[in-house]
Amino acid sequence: MRRGFHYRSFVSFLLLFSIVWLLISGTILCISPSGRVAHWQHWTLFGFEKDQWQAQHIIFSYFFVIITIFHIFSLNWRNLWSYAKVKTKSGFRKKKEFLVATVLVFIAFFGTSFEVPPFSSFSELGETITHSWEEEQRKGPIPHTENLTLNEISTDYLKIDEEEIVKKLEANGIAINRKRS
């Protein structure tokens, strides 16, 4: 009985865990609110903000690709090369399967690109769920308000003096931390 570390099993588990996490994070990103709404409402799911879900999805996508390349070219290179040599000598026999797979990939690609049903239905469902997070009363009054200074808000959007805004906020019990540089 061999007791060493089994790299094929290790890589297979990595691929399995990665694809499961990509499925989870991709589904969550599909139904999450738009970035503007997610930031304004401080949206989280299972303790992660939208940016964190995006980071998870991106990192695991790269991880999956790197492990897949390692799987193909390091662990299975001899098998792949042997298969290619046999097929070039004996002829490619799985033409129907290759053709059907190719056609399905092209249908999915162009159906998604040109928003043809049923592909557009998935996108529309995702958009419907994405927009359902947005509550009218919690919508930000100005896009990306959280990134603006009080001076920018007062002069560019409200057209009133910054001091007047500060007085109104303080009159309503809202403390202002004013940093001067």
C-alpha cells in the first residue's frame, strides 16, 4: 500500500472545491444589487460585501485556471500527448461529438451576446433580482455620494453654502467631523 502524497487526488480536490466556490460566488454576484446600491446600502450576504464577493470570484477563477493548466500539462501531459498521437495516426473518430460540442458552445456564445432566449431569460432574471434590492427610500440621492466631500455636494448638487448644510445637520443632531487640510 502506497502512503505518499497523491498529487492527482490533491489537484482533483482543488478543482472540485474551486468550481463549487465559483458556482456559489457567481450565483451571488448574479443576484446581488448593482455596485452603487450595494455600496450605498452597505449590502452584505453571509458577512461579505459585494466587493469581497467579486474578489472571491476573481481569485478563484484564476486559481481554477492555474490548477487546470497544472492538471493538464503536469499531471496528464503524457496521457494527453499519447492520445493526440494515437488520434493523428488512427484518425479522429468522434467527429459528431466534436461537432455537437462546438455548435453548443457557439450557440451559447452568440445567444448570450445577442440576448436571444433562453440565454436572455437568465440575464433578465438576474437583472430583476439585482434591481429588487434597491429600495426607493434608501436609494442614494446623488450617485456615489459617499465619495464626495461636503463642499462638492453643497456647490455641485445642492447649490447652497457648505456652512448652511453644517448648521442644518447639527440642528438635527448630526455631528460633523470637519477635517481641514
